[in-house]
Amino acid sequence: MASITTILILVILFSLSAAGARTKQSINGHDGMFVSPLVANDGICKSMVETQGYVCEEHTVLYTVTTQDGYILSLQRIPVGRSGKKPDKPPVLLQHGLIVDAVTWLINSPEESLAFILADSGFDVWLANTRGTNYSRGHTSLSPNDPAYWDWSWDELVTYDLPASFQYVHNQTGQKLHYVGHSLGTLIAFAAFSQAKLLNILRSAALLCPIAYLGQIPSPLARSIAETYIAEDLYSLGFNEFDPRGEVVIKLLEVICSEPGNNCADLLTAFTGQNCCLNSSKADVFLNHEPQSTATKNIIHLSQMIRGGTIAMYDYGGEDENNIHYRQPTPPVYNVSSIPNDLPLFLSYGGQDILSGVKDVQTLLDSLVDHDADKLVVQYREDYAHADFILGVNAKQVVYDPLMAFFELQ
């Protein structure tokens, strides 16, 4: 028998399905391309970087960072620190997590934000924004109003977005690059590296809140979303864009949060864990930019990982459909243990993180048991939760200084 939660969710979905998913407008760009109006009129450089006294370059429509499947991505570059001195260290590409964008690397003060700290330390800093986020909503032929625009999961980020960003930075700088990923930014890196992608232009990777497995995820909210098949129901009713600020998702969260054991008085804590070290005065800045949309199909894929406990490609729901896409009845698995043992990796995780949980990280570390000991650095912070790694006021001393020391050795 269906639970009361499931019944309420279905009632909400059917009552709202006639309205369709809330979408954002795009405008026509060069050669008929669809370009985010936010990029056309303003950008992360103007709103978040130049205001802090840094030089910043927007790399988007003008330079056309376009994936092979037509998505136009936005990259920001901080080529020098506040001193204006030419960088004497390699490029670093920063990749954000789920339902946020590159702004998350810039919210704290220059003394506390990783992007600024790297620039001031002599690195050539590049900020990536995945498809569907506010500054990467362009496409060569599709608008975000088109259902086909949202027909992707993190598989496509592995296949298209990450390689496009990597290759663009490499082409612009002529150098191999360091990579920093947070949360979903680590998952797509693990998947890509397991397929031997990007290794020829990569120096090393620092992966914060590493996610490869989600089968033991501690977050009650994330598990509720997966176990009640909310994303699948949304998708079947035509809600292809998962908009955390949209009416549908807000109402669904209200139902989930009413369930015993789901305390949503503080949604950030409910989703990410008890963060120790956030600056509460930056909450308004964060909420001005985040959370942002992703594809509902992407949420389905992550839900499949929670239910199945594996790191595999998107499951199309049956042997026939999987055979069409993969020529096999089940989705192919990303084999993390196939990541080259000599690839320099820096992994940092926290004891209070309920998304990148300690047990799932241990499963990941077990997969890397044969990694060269001198090429794998593992850092554990008992007091840190998911958001502390990008927004913690003491993250420079706790995480970023060791991370940069690691880069210096590679």
C-alpha cells in the first residue's frame, strides 16, 4: 500500500501538472544561438569578482565554449591576483556541485574564498558552470523552454561538459591543469578519470566531499526523495527542469519535511549536515544566487545511485531501453578502481557531511586501495559538513593551504 507521503506527493503533482514546469527565458544570440540574458547583460565577473578588486574575464558567447551536444557553457577566468603580478603557477579549474554554480567559490571574503586565494597565490584560476545553471543556459538550437534542453543527467556532464571545459582551458593556456571539484564536481571527475578521459591534460585533482557511492547516504531528505521516486514522478508528468525555487519542488519539500525524522527548520543543515564554520552574514549573498536548476533526469540518476549503491550510467528503466542505449540490459558501471594508480589525488571529507557520508567515502577509498601511496592524500575533518568545504571561514587553514601544498608538489 502506498504511504501517506507518496499519496500526498501524487496529489500535488497532478494538481500542478497542468501548469507545467517553471522555465526561465533565453534570448537569441549570434547565429541563432540561445544565450542566457544574465550572461548577455551581466555576469559573475561583474557581480562577484571585479567588485573585490580582481581582474576577471567572461568566457562564454564571445569565445563559444560549446559542448559537442550544443550546450554553451560559461567560464570565468581570474588571470591574476590583486597584486597584478603575472601568475607563475599552472591553471586551476574549479567545478561546483549540484544545484549551484561557480558563485559558490566566491561568496566569502577574498581571504576565505578558494578562487581568490588561488589567484592571490599565483595560480591562473578558471571557474566552470555546468549546463542549466544561470550563466550556462545557452544552446546552439534549443531554449530552456524546450523539454529536449533538459534531457540529460550527470552522464552528459562526464561526456560533454567536463571535457569541453578542460579542453578550453588547455587550449587557452597551453598548459596542463589542476582540477578542484566539490560534491557533484567530484562524481563527474571520478567517472571521467575511470574512463581514462582528460588524463593527458591533467596535472592533479583535488576532490572535496568526494562522491562516487551514495548507497549509505545519511541524509534523510535525500533518501526520502530517492525512495519515494519523486523525481521519476515529476519527469513522467513533464517537469523536465528541476527548479528548487519553483512551486512544484517547494510544495513537495513541504510534504517531505512533514514526515517524522525529517527536520527542515534549517534546510541547509537538513540536506548537507551540521556545518561548523559558516559565516551567517553571507546567507543572503548565497540565497541571491543559489539554489539553481538542474535536469530532473539528473535527480533521477542520483536517486538511482542511492537506491542501487553503485556508480553506473543512467538506468532507462528496462532491458529493452537499456539495450537501445548501451547494447546491454543493464547500465555500464564506472569502474573507479581503473583510475590510474599514479594520478595525483587529494581527497578531503568531513565527519558531519550527510551527503558525502563517511561510509560511502570509505567504499570509495576501498576502490582506491591499490593507488600509489605517494599519489593519494586523504584528509578527514571530523567537524566539517558538506558546505564547510566551500563556505567555511577557516577553510583556508584547514583545507585550502594543504590543497595548494599538494598542487605545488605535482
